[in-house]
Amino acid sequence: MPKRERNKFVKRGQVIDILIEDYAFGGKGIGRIRNELGEFVVFVPNTLPGQLVKAQVKKSSKTYAECKLLDVLKPSDDEIEMPYQDIPGAPYIKLPVRIQHTYKKDSTLELFKRIGKVTDIETKFDEFVSSPNTFHYRNKMEYGFSAIGYNKDLKKDVDEFTLGFKRRGLWWCGENLDKDSGLFDSELENNLKTIRGYCEDTGLAAWHAPRKEGFFRYFVVRKSYKTNQLLFNLVTTSYDLSKFSLDKFANLLVKLFGNRVAGVLHTINDEIGDRTIATTGSISLVYGEDKIIEELLGLNFEISMKSFFQTNPKCAEKLYSKVVDYALEDKNAVDNSVVLDLFCGTGTIGQIIASKAHNAKIIGVDIVASAIEDAKENAKRNNIEGLEFYTADVGRFLNQHPEYINKIRTLILDPARAGIAPKTLKKIINLNAKRLVYVSCNPATQARDTEQLILAGYQIKKLSLVDQFPHTAHIETVVLFERK
């Protein structure tokens, strides 16, 4: 057989049944195909060792293949029964949390060894921080309407009005959420089928993804754990809007949830892109208020439907407490000094530090203008002084403010999933801060940046893991770096 044929264990687009044998960082299960040609590795996201799964090959090379999960044919022996409806957003909900923690910790530390070149990372490990709420921890959920459902008995898609989530691996196909998923508000989710029935009875169509047409698109709900109130946003197209009564829909929600309803909004989205809020769309208030109030560590935050806010607020308190502990570990490096909070978002970390440090000047920088506006308003609401917020690209801000070189003793970094751009990281290093507290929602990019920080003279003093999203592969890390 020619050499180029010997490595063709699988082809792109092929559907295979594979036993998952190991777990890699990010929730990638590892399967292996063994035959007379040798051994071939297959990665399938959101799977567990011991599961037999059906997967489709998305990318194939000579040594491995990347697949997408279509179905779990046989569970792992570690999985247990749960009273919740299975959804794609909680692939590990049947796995006991202590085992989830083991997978997350081991795979993350291995990442810092392999990518960050930190061979003694175990000696730097501080704490694994669990979510206070293992279930029903989310404060926001986006449910999608679809004109195409899935018949599990026939194993094919069918014409059906659905409200819930996309079927795993099928972008055009929706599945109804008929009961509590275990992630969000149980009262809301147990009533979702009533809301679906009301919408279907109007005779207006759910969104048909392949045809890019329909009326109902999304139903978005935010929850405040401080007040237990719900903020709703119904997203539709403008076509046939005259045939739908927004007031009657709001009345239905008030009938179902009473004074828990903080407000009802309506968004028009005529774009064909798959997102809830269109760049050219409009959003209007139908009933009540357009914001809810949430509390973190004694501070109040006003949250609109568009605001960025931590999805698991109870665990966010633990995450921020860990960040502040690391930042204030050397109080002399914060008191009467300048603390730079880069990628600050709505300024939560900076506000907490400002409320605890003496005469510290906290400077927050983020490129998202609406986040900075929220940060300023929240600081006013909480009567916290000593804060300055700037809307700017972090790299450009550092170029425009060279006066901070050698003046910053503590830096807070909380970048997006892509990590810190190489040029920006060089500018951050050139500030010569004594200490860096680096928060990451993607340890893979943080481990990459760690190698550069070590080459620049920093070393890891402490590392903690925070389980913000139980039953998923996600893990957040907080790392304290100090100059040697």
C-alpha cells in the first residue's frame, strides 16, 4: 500500500463509533483506533473516559483526528442518574463533581507543564475553588426557537416548533427543553413548555435556520440572585410583528412568575447571523424595568440585558476574593500606590481593591465602551473613590501613558479567551511591575503567556483554579506572578 494511504484511518465527514479512553484539557476525550496499520488518536470534545460515543470527523491529519460529538451511545461507569433534562451545555452533569474536579485540576496543571514550561507547577498550586452552587448556578440563559426538531425514535429531523437548545452537532436543529436542566432557574425552565405552547398557538413561525426565515428567534432570561427577579427579552424578526401582541406576552409572563418579573424587553433582529442582539436591530421596553440589581461582595451592580456580568455570581465572589487576596498579599505594594487593572470589564475587581486598600489609585482600562460606562456608574452607586476608568485598547493605552513605567507595583490582568496579544504583553512587561495577578478563562493561552513572563524575569508564586461552570469543561485560573 502506498505510504500516503497508510495513515488514512478516517476521512473528513465520516461518522464513527469510538470508545473514549482518556481526558485532555478543555474537555477533549481521547479515543484510539487500533488495527493492522497501527494506532490512531481521535479527539472528541465534551466526552468522558468510559463513554462509547458517535462522532463525526471534522479534521484529519496523519497522526490524529478532531471530531464533533453527535451522541453518547453508552455512558461511563462513573456517571450517575440525574433528575434533570440532558442538554448540550452540561455534558458532564451526570459525573460526580469530585471527579469533574480531578479531571480539571490534572489536565490544567499538565497544560502549564507542557505549554508554560513550568515543570514544578504542583509546588505552586494553592487551591481548587468549588462553585458554592453546583446546580442552578447560572444567572443568564438563551433559549432558541427552531422550526426544525429531532425525532429520537426515527433518528432524523422533522418539522416541529421548538424552544430550547440546538441539538448536539446539528446547527439547524432544535430540541425542546421540557423541564429543569439543572443549570438555570428551575421555576422558569419548568414553565418553558407553557411559553412555547403560547407562542406556537399564535400561528407565527419559529426561525428556520436553513431558510433564514421565521418570526420567533430567541428567548433570553437574566436572573438576579440578590432580588430573585427575572428580566426577559423576546427576540423576533419584524416580519409579522403586527400579528403578535407584546403586551399579552408580557401578561403571560406576569401570570406565570408574578412579582418575580422585573421587566420584559422586545428585540427586533432581522439579520441572518446567529446572535440574539443584532447590530442593526432595536430593543424596546414592553413592561417594567430594563435592568436588574445584583450584589457581589457587598457591592451593588446594575445589569441590563446587554451588560457583561459574571454568569455564576456566587462563584464570581470566590473568584474575585482570590484575586483580591493575591493582589493585597503584599499590602505595601498596593497602599498609597497605583494599581493598573487591564481588561477591567465593568470594573468589579478594581472596585473591591479600592474599597480595601488605603489611598490606592486604581486605573481600569477596557476597549468596550459600554463596560466602562457601567464601571463608572457602579463606582458612583457604591460610593467608591480612587478609581479612574478609560475606554481604550490596552496596548494603545500603554503607549499613550509612558508615565506609568516603573510606577506600577501591582498589575491586574483579566483578558478575553484569546489571551494577551504578544505586542501588548511586551508593553505590560516593560511596565516593570513587581507583581502581576493574571486571571484567565482560558488556561491554554495563559500558559502560553506564562512562558514569556518567565523569560522576562517573572516567576509563578501561586496558582488557584476556580470552577465557575460545573458540568462543563471550563475552568478559570488565578496566577500570582512576582519578579525574581
